Amino acid sequence: MILSPKLTLYNTRTRSKALFTPLDASHVRAYLCGPTVYDLAHLGNARNVVVFDILIRLLRRMYPRVTYVRNITDIDDKINARAAASGEPIAEITARTTIDYHADMAALFTLPPDIEPTATGHIAEIIMIIERLIAGGHAYEAEGHVLFAVKSDADYGKFSGRSPEDLIAGARVDVAPYKRDAGDFVLWKPSTPDLPGWDSPWGRGRPGWHIECSAMSWKHLGESFDIHGGGDDLIFPHHENEIAQSCCAFPGSSFANVWVHNRMLLVDGEKMSKSLGNFKTVRDVLAVAPGEAVRFLLIRSQYRSTLDYSDAALLLAKGELDRFYRAIAAHPGVAAATEIPACVLDPLCDDLNTPGAIAGLHQLADAALAGDAHGAAGLLAAGAVLGLFNRTPDEWFHAGADAAKIEALIEARRVARAAKDFARADEIRKSLEADGIILEDKAGVTTWRQVAK
């Protein structure tokens, strides 16, 4: 375990950066809003998982026990709409999409959560919290719905820093005659026979989105826990509503002490949108470059800054990783250092400053390429906390290539050179280069590696 330096994080709740102090230093508890499983994960989904993955890896170096919870939202109107449009049963959509999500996150080398609760598996907890809110005067039943009464919570709106007018406009809530206030939001809604539903004190129905996370985090992390993460698009209304529900249901609790939000992701300088034709799923970008390169691109910008994706930037990230792998390859058999080098650890402990950590990786690569094995050992140690260098150099440089064909061409080039047919040898080399294969001749042996074309 690392005893120093200390970790500082920017807390959305306080709008300031401060030393992270866990509620219980023997057990850090963290929650990340997971996917609504109706479609493939997109790059924005991936960014917050990768950011949180680095935070979890770092926390596990610092504390003896860390519990990481990331939920699956498997009951939602978007899922219902997809089922209605496609004719596919809801259970099949959610099961298939959950499998796809796990595969995509694994391709980015993110660690699985310790606990992955589903909304449908926590209906009893959802009902219990709603009952507590009603009993406390914070929620009310109306025409089969149960709604949270925003005016019952004096702190509502403070988290997002919005005025009452902004809250109503930003929530895009339905103005329904049964609401006491336009900003009141749904905790429970009635279900028609064709929609999923569960028996409740208010009739057959299903939960609203916000209450699901409150119930799942409470069940697995308690009334108060250390860190809650997600994209900054969730600050309002989702996280504002989570705080209101949880703190009103459990008076005296803090819910989450520290809120870590990553900024949005742009594609070619514009907000990602299907209507603009620039919507990128994880599967889309994995067709351009390996998952580790995608991960590296997602951390090249600090998580609180906007990240601009392009295929060109992804290939540059792949080239940058090539350099690190060459530095490791320069020292065959080197083992990871026992400590993370300060040039990487210090920036990471400063609010997950990944660009600073990457600058540290280049310092280590410089040393390794200059002959210092300690640089390569440091790279491997740093990679463990950044989720990088998951392959051997041979695996990295040869992945996806037709090795037999390349080796045959290398042999043909060797034969041509032996016969002094240098034009043919040069032609083979240039042909391989055009396919992104670089040959390196050293001590009479020819090796090869792939580079971004």
C-alpha cells in the first residue's frame, strides 16, 4: 500500500479540490452510475468508466479494502420503447446488451465492479425508501404515481447550483395536473399490462430512474459512503434527485461525501449526436485501434476537461503507446518496480491528473530507451495503476497481423538480399511499410512491429 502522497479530488458538491479523507480508512466505498442496457455503449459511457477505473486502482493502492459498486439499469422507458419498436422481449434486450457492455468495458481493460446490482433486483428496497419518504412528508401519492415533493427539501437545487426556475426548465419534467409542484419528480409510476410492473402499496407499477440508484447504493454501501461518480450530464437532474431522495429518506446521512464528475466528450469538435452522424460506439472505435489505445486516448485529457475524439487522435494515441512498448521491449524480462514512480504517482494523486502522469511515462520511456532498465520497470509499475501495458511487446506489435505471411515476406527479403537483389528486398520492405509493418535489422536478425498507418 502507498502511504503517501495524499490523494486530492475535486468535489462537485463543494466546488473545490480537497484532500480525500474516507469515512472509514479501513474500507473505502464508491459508486458509479452504470449503463441503461438497451443499446451498445458509446464513447461517453466509456470515458467515465475508464476515469473511475483509474481512481479505483489508485484507491486500492492506498487503502486495505475498497468496494466498487456499478449498477445496471434494466428497467427504463428507453428499454420499453426499444422492445416495442423491435419486437424483441425486454429480458432478451437487457441480457444481450449487458453482455455487450461487459465485453466492451473488458476490451478497454477496465476492472469489473465488486458488486453490479440491477434495478429489477432491488424493487423491495426501492419501495421501502419510497415508503420512508412518504412517511417523512417528502413524497405523496397521486393517481397511481408517487412523486417527490421538491419544496419539502430546503437543500434541493444546492448541489447543481440552479435556481427554482432553472430547476424546472432543466428537468424537462411533465407538467401533470396531479403534481403539487411542476418540479416534483416521479418515484413510482403505474404500469399498463403490456409494461413491466411490480405490486406495490400504490398499485402495480415500476420505479422512476432516480430512485433506483438511491436504493442500490444504500443496499450495498450504506446510508453514507465515500465517492459517487458519473458524467457531468448527470449532475442535474439525476444526481440532484438522488441526493434529495437519499438524504430525506435517511435524515442525518451525507449520502456521498465526494462527487467525481467527468466532462463531456466531443467527436471531431462537435457534441456527439446520431443526427450529426458522429455518434461513436465503443465497437466503432475498436475497429480503428486496439482497446488499449482507446483507453489511452480517453485519459490523455484530464477528466474535468472536455475530450475531443477523432480517428486521427486515436491513431496518434496508438503511436504513443508504441513508443512505451518499445521502451519495455528494450529490456526483455524486466519485472515491474515495486513502487509507482513519483513522476506518475504525484500527478495522479493531484485530482487524477492523467496528462501529468503521461508526461511521467515519457520520462521513464526516455530512460529505458537510453539503456536504463529501471525506466522499463517503472513503466510497468505505472501501467498497473493506469490500466496500461497489459500485453507483452510482442503481443502488442503483432496483434491482429498475419504473422505467417509477414514472416514469409521477411524470409523472401532475406533471400533477395543474400542474392544481392536489393531492389527486390527494398520492394518487400516498402510493401510491408505500406501495410503498417516496420522491419528492424539488428545483429543479423530482422524483427517486425505494427504501426498506425
